[in-house]
Amino acid sequence: MADTTALPGASASQHRWLVPSFFVVLWSTGFIVAKFGLPYAPPLTFLLLRCLLVLVVLLPIVLLFRAPWPHGRIKHVAVAGLLLQAGYLGGVWCAIKIGMPAGLSALIVGMQPILTAVAAPLIGERVRPRQWIGLVLGLGGVALVVAAKINLAGLSTRSILYCLFALLSITAGTMYQRRYCPSFDLRTGTVIQFAATVAALLPCAILFEQLDPALSKVTWNANFVAALLWSVFALSIGAIFLLFKLIRRSNATEVTSLLYLTPPTTAIMAWLLFGESLSPLGLLGMAVAVTGVAFVVKKQETA
């Protein structure tokens, strides 16, 4: 199968680090998109529009280039998509929408690498002692980064449940895809996953957010349109393609450990875009998180 995410001009060693780096940067913008987009649309409605636009972009490409479909694995690809898209994104965005502090949300979802490592034997993967050290360091780094931003204002049992649902969904989705369908054409696979997500989100948006054909709950303005377009091209196509590539070539623990770098990267973006402060404790946390991830992804032969 052709690799549709290869970077022209990059050596093998450069490519090994470029893909994770681009993934972390793009994935981290999700919290920035939420800050711009959620004030103007209900969370499930926003995600539904995002998924529909992804299909509008990718379906013509799939048909034009006659991209191969993952015959015999379509159901597995769809299940992984429901967990990674509808479950994870729906849970996080609903939690933030009803008042879950972003820092606390990041810390809860940041438990994913640990949870994945615990469950790794279920898909035949082994976590080395060095990786366990890295996972603990990474989680500690995330905690330091978000410590100054954690508050209990707006916290509710429902928002905590949404975040826990998101945590379980992305963990299960990553492991399921790694186990049952790690390799497929990124174009057709993404179409399948987002079509399944649309089928799941549409009735939920109608039932819980009173979605109507006129999209009366959406406030159309520059911020909303920019957030929507960025979420389609940078997140749903760019970051997801890179995530699938990482799942294909690395074990689940290594892939999920990269998410420890999301809160530090988001904090830097918020500092640049919104003037949010970077505390010395947060800077220390960034260094600890990076060190932890380095311990996890370092290859066996150099351990």
C-alpha cells in the first residue's frame, strides 16, 4: 500500500521524528479550536459539521484516484473510528462545553498512556521497565504544566463522566485499531471512520441539541468558520492521517505517550495567541514531560 503521508526530501531518521512532531503540534491545536469554536455551536453539532465536511473533501479524492477499500476490515475500521472520533472528541468537547476546566480535562485524558500500558498485554505488546519510568515522568510533567490552570469552577459529575468516557474511548480506539486494522489506505479508511461517526452523532445532536436543518443553534461568524475549517483540514485530515501512520508503525504505548506533549504544546500556543502566562512550574513540567516521552519511545537497542 502506498504511504500517503510520506514527507518528500526527508531522510529515514528525520522522518522518524518529523511525523510525531507534526502530529503533536496539530493535535495540540484541538484545544485552541475548541476555544474559538465552542462558544458559537453546541459540541455535537460542531463535530457533526466537521465530519460532514471531511467527507465532502475526501470522497471526491477517493473516487478520483480509485483508492482501495479495506475489504474484510471495514467494520473494524468503523468501530475504531467511532471510538477515536465520536467517543473521544464528543466526550472532551461536551465536558468543556458544560464547564469542565481545560486543565483538569487535559489531566484526566492525560491518563491515557498509563491506561494503554496497563492494557497492552491484551493486544500482545510488552511495556519495558524503561517505558514505565517514562510514562510516570510524562504524567507528572503534564500535572505540573496544568497545575496552575486547574480549578474546580464549573466542575460537575457529568463533566467528569464525559472526560472519563473520552479517556476510555481513545484508549480503546487506539488499541482496537492497532490490533484489528493497523494498516489501510488513509483516504478510504478516514472516509469510513467519519461516515460511521456521522451516523452516531446525527441522532445524538438531534435528540440532545435540537439540531435542525436550518442549523439555528449555530452562530456563523469568522471565528466559528475559521475553527471549523482548521478542524477539518489540520485536525480531522492532517492530524488523523499522522495518528494512523503512527499506529501502523509503532506500538500503542509509544503512540499514546506522545499525548503527554499535548498540554505543554497547547500551553505554549495559548501563551503566543492569548497571552496566557507560563509559570516556572509549567516550564519544569514541559521538560519533565519531554523526558518521559523520550524514555518511552527510545528503541530497545539503545536502552
